[in-house]
Amino acid sequence: MADASIEFKGSSFTLSVLYLKTASLSNIRADLEKKIAQAPDFFYLVPIVVNIEQLSASVNDPVDYQAIKTLIEEFKFTFVGFTGSLAKEQRQVIRNLGFSFVNSAKTNSSGKQANTEMHMAAKTEQATVKTQQPLYTDKIHRGQIRSGQQVYAKGQNLVVIGSVSAGAEVIADGNIHIYGSLRGRAIAGAKGHHHAQIYCQNLEAELVSINGNYWLSESMEQHWSSPVYIHLTDNELMSSKLI
């Protein structure tokens, strides 16, 4: 018998989750406009799951699931489905409307054991991948990168001897080193390099991202206007002072 042309396998992916605290479409729209204005290109077609567990769902105050989906797609997100700790009846309503409901991970004892085993396996895999990571050469840019400019170091680290202005963007498949101020957007590990890092002499960025994990400016207050390096630890962005 010939091999099947398709195959289903379990896997895991990093998805952005939008937590809604109100069902007011006008309020959601206003807040989305503010967020996306900070990094419009970064959010384009990003897969997103909408968490609605903080919204009330009653006969007198129903959640307009279709309107929420339409609004999300209006801002050019890729809508995946809804999630949250919801009653069985509410989950069924969502599915009856033709929308996906994404179950969150369970936290029972057997689940914890399985998660621990998966975490250990992932650590082993990461260690193996780390030894196999290619050695990146350096792309060096001398001078300021101005608003509207984009510099991409494909298959390389990016070294900027100068500053990155607000509205500018630097991207590298490896690390990013900025010997000046970072006021625009910096995206390291653009093609899946988990161990990529971002270094700068003065952090005032609009957005930083490593391997698809990102911070907007309000998440960088701890080391704002300081010499900083940013890295990933267990899929969480972390920042530390350089000096």
C-alpha cells in the first residue's frame, strides 16, 4: 500500500493570547489601535487566541463572539479561536457558531509530571540544538539607522556602530549588538535562534523580540535608559544590565 499523503502529529506552537477585560467593542478597538501603533509590522498576520474568561456571558448580557472575531481580523491578526476557563455550555455555544475553542493546559498532578518530563526533554533537545547552532558571521553597520530604515542581517549577527532611531528596525538571524541607543525595533533570532541576544548601550526601544517572543516599551521599565542585554530563559524574555 502506498504511503498516505497526509499525517497528523501532536506538536506545540507559541501563540499570542489577547485577554479581554471588557466586551465593549469601542474600548477594545481603541486599545488595539494604541498597541498596534507601537509596532504595526510586527503584529501583521500574527496568530492570536482570544481569552474571554473575564467577560460575563448571560442572557441579558451575551458576548458577541462574531463581532469580536471580526474586530480582531480587521486589525490584520490571524484569528485562531477563543480560550479561557468557561462553562461547558458557553464552550458549546462557541463551537456551534463555528469557532474554535482552544483548551488551556491542565494542572493536575499527572499533568504536572507530564509537563516536568516534557520540560526535561525540551531542555535536552535545546542542549543538542545549541551544539548544532551555526556560527554566525557579523554584518557591521556604521552610523545611525534613521526612522523608516530597516537593516537585516540574514544568516548573521548584526553589529550597529551607532544608534537606532524611533521608527527604524533592525533584524538579525543571530544576535544584535548596538553601540548606541536603541529607540526603534530590534528583532533577533528571526529564523528561530533560541539563544540569540540583544545588546545595547541605551534601551529606549519601541519593541524587542527574540525568536518570536516580544516586549513592547512598557515591559522594559526596569532597565529603561540603561546599558542592557536581553535574552530568553524558558521562553521568557529577561533583561540584565550590562554594567
